[in-house]
Amino acid sequence: MIDIAVIPVAGFGTRFLPLTKSQPKEMIGIVDKPVIHYIVEEAAKSGIKTIVFVTGRHKRAIEDYFDASPELEYHLEKQGKYKLLKIVREISNMIEPIYVRQKEAKGLGHAILMAKKVIGNRPFAVLLGDEIIEGNPPLLKTLINKFETYRAPILSTYEVPWEKVSSYGVISGKPLEEDKNLYLVEDLVEKPAINEAPSNLAIIGRYILTPEIFKYLEMIKPDKKGEYQLTDALKLLNRKDSIYAYKFEGLRFDTGNKLEYLKATLHFASKHPEIGEEFKSYLREFLEKENL
């Protein structure tokens, strides 16, 4: 049973500077929730209560967000704003957070390694803190179900345009006859050139990993940027054990990318129960006015 997840959130968010100079990229808002809320919500809906946040010294806002807020709760109750009070209390009760400090941002592999003492000898999930993935059931829940069947690490992948494969780790593998969306991984390549990419199945930000991964994370060497890549550890693990990759076909937003962030904002604003219809009406008027 998967009952714990790791969410690395120690990065600087340089693609969103100057906004992220004083605000964690994970706390940038999409309508009325920060990005990290959507990721944690997926974990909670997938049955995971304990979240290990791998943080940096500039990420205190994340800890505050998932903490209780007695002063705010008292204010809302005094004002009779019970609907908002319920929302605020639900956030602090959604998960049981654990915070582990990553003193230097040294890549995804290093961040996951920081959680080793907390994870111990049990399988665990990893969710990247800037990828919002919408699926029914949640993608993470699907991966957990697959793990219960195959008892091996499972990556999530997504078909990307070939011209973008150099921005991702990609896999080569064979689809299983009994499950066409599940691949037995043959190889993993980190950010290949287009002519060297074995496929356009890009590894995206949801994983189920076994504790064996920590041994290989301790063995790998840093890349040219001084970062320890999870893909390198997975390649070593794959030499001895099977790894599977699930091809996801739902909606995915990489909110660390400005354009993708705006797409996510449009998507969730148009679905919002309070403003959705009015927002879509405004969009239609805007597009007509701008002759778009």
C-alpha cells in the first residue's frame, strides 16, 4: 500500500523571476488556489495522507499554507463567514505534512534522496510541485493501482511533440499486451536530441518508486550543472529490476512554464463554480473585440 508521497519544492523558480524573487513558485495562484494545492489535492484524492515536502530556506509560505491558522479562523467565525472557514480548515486537515530541508538545490534525484530517512523501507509516490495533472481517476491513483498489480516502480509518461523531447527524460519500451497504456521500460534517456530520442514518451511529474531507488541515488554522479538526476538512478535500477511506464492521456499543465501556467489559469477559471460562466462570457467578448 502506498501511503506516503514526496513533493520536492526547493527549486528557485527562475523561469518566473522576478515574481518568484520573494514568493515560492509553488505558491503562485491559479484563480483562488496556489499551484501546490492542486498537487497535494491529487495526492489526497489518491488516498495519501502523509506528504514529505523537500523544501529550501525560502519556502516557508508552503509550510504556513498547510498549517492551522487560528487567528484567521477566529476572524472568519466572528464575521459569520462559515463557508470560507470550512475551506480554510479543510486545507490544514487535508494532509499530514513533514518538512525536510534541502540545503542546496542539486536536482530532483538529490531532493528525493533527502527524504530517505523519512521514507525508510517502503514504496512511495513522488509528485513534482509544478505539474498540475487532471484525470478521472487521478493519475496518481492509477499509478498506485498499477503498482499493486506489478509491484515494481512505475513512471508516468505523456506524448509530447518531437521538437520538445530535448526538454524531457524519455523512455523506450514495449506496451504490454494486457494493458496497452503500460510499457515495460527498456531504456531511459535524459533530454535527448531529436535524432537520438528513442520515443516521444516524455517522463512527467508522477512516480511510484520502491526504496531500492535510494541505493542508486547514492551511486550516481552529478551532471554538468552539478545536479543529480533521478533518470540516471532509474537507468541503473532498470538494469537489475523491471520498471514500468504508464502513458497518460488526460490534461497536464507544466505551471513552471509561463504559457502553460496561463493555459492552466484559463482552464480552471472557466470551470470555477462562482465565476466560470461569467469568465467564459468575458473571454468571448475579448476575442471578438481583438478580432482573434
